[in-house]
Amino acid sequence: MVARAFRLAVAFLTVIPVRLGEGEVTEADLAASRFAYPAVGIAIGLVLAGWSEALRLWGIDPAPAAFLLVAAGVAITGGLHLDGLADTGDGLFLRGDASRRLAVMRDPHVGSFGVTAVVLVLLGKYAALSHATGPSRSLAVLGAATVGRTLILVAAGTSRYARLEGTGRVLIDAATPYDAFVAASGTLAFGALLAGRAGLAAAAAALGLAWGLTQYASRKLGGITGDLLGALVELTELVFLVILRSEHIPAGRW
């Protein structure tokens, strides 16, 4: 059961091909897989951390290494979360009622707000990592990947699904405020364990963004969507990296 939940979470959060085993995947299976999201975040983070260390051992300069790390993160997810970020940017910043915003978010075409959001997030991640070196860079990408996936449960557990059907409905309907509390507590504890005071500050900032974005979307859309969850992953990763970078003061040690 645990292995199946993990495989389903991998299938939902990445483009990594996984065998789901025998039997039909039920809504109960999908709902249970939400508890594996933090574990999938750790797995993604470990892959990126290993890639970071490989780049360091190969003598790749920090700036191109940062580009390769950001590119690797996109490759693992197949741009799924970036697609959600683009759709969320187009919908949330549009004038109109909830139904119009939701219709725009379902439109396969990407507008100027969506493109801008994607470009700024990718540039922000690159900037945060472009001067990072050593093991601290590996810990940073590990932390960002883990925090981003864990905070999905904070959003899902504190709002409702904005549509009648769609991607993410099962997860959001199943998640509870208790799930959100455990995820929030785990995020803060993980940040502190990973990088002390700097990690705690970065985790707290990411948690604050997740909460604020969820409440804002709930007011504008009447709830949240799968696109919003994808956007949340990208934005909380960015905030975690930026705050961790700013808090790790001794230059050359981050």
C-alpha cells in the first residue's frame, strides 16, 4: 500500500515512468497518495543534490551549474508545475469574476501574465543558485524540492476545489486541516534541521507564501485548482531558495 501510494505520487508530480501495479487506480488510492508527496519531494531533491555534487566535482562554474540545476528540475517534472504557474498567472491577474478566471486558466493558450510568471520564476531560481557553491547548494535544492511538494498539503487542506471536476479534485477534496497542520509543522522542522536558522526562515517564508496564495486564490476563484498547486510548488521553491541565499551570509560558504 505504501509503495503504491509513493508510485502514484511520483506519477502525479513528475514525468518519471512508474509501474502502478495490478488493479485499477481508484479515487481512494489517489487520495491516499497525498501522504507520499513529501517523500517524492525528498526523492526529487536527492536527485538534484546528486546532480549538484556531480557538477561540483566536474569543476563546472556556479553560473552554468545553476542553469543546469534549474533545467534538471524542469526535466524531472516535464514542466507540469510551470504549466500550472502559467495558467494561474493568467487567471488570477485577470479582471472578471471567478467563472471567467477559471475559463482562462483552462485555455491551452498562454497569455502575457503566464509567460511573465514563468520567466520570472526561472530567472529567480537561477539567480538564487548562480553564486552558490559546495554542499550548501546541494542542501538548498534538496530543501526547495521537499518544501515545495510538502506545502501542496497545506493548500489542499485549507481550501476546496474550485470546479466540479478536474485535475486535483480528489486530492483537494480528501485533504484535511489536520493534513495542512502536519505539513506546515513538518516544513518548519525540516527547514531548521536542514540549515538551522536560515533554513527555518526559508521554510517559514515558503509556508507564508503557500498560505497567502491559497487564501487569495480562494477569494478570486472560489477555491483552488490543480494549476494552483503546480504554481505553489514553483513559487515556494523560489522563495525557499531566495531566503536561504539571503540568510546564509558568509560569502563563499553558501
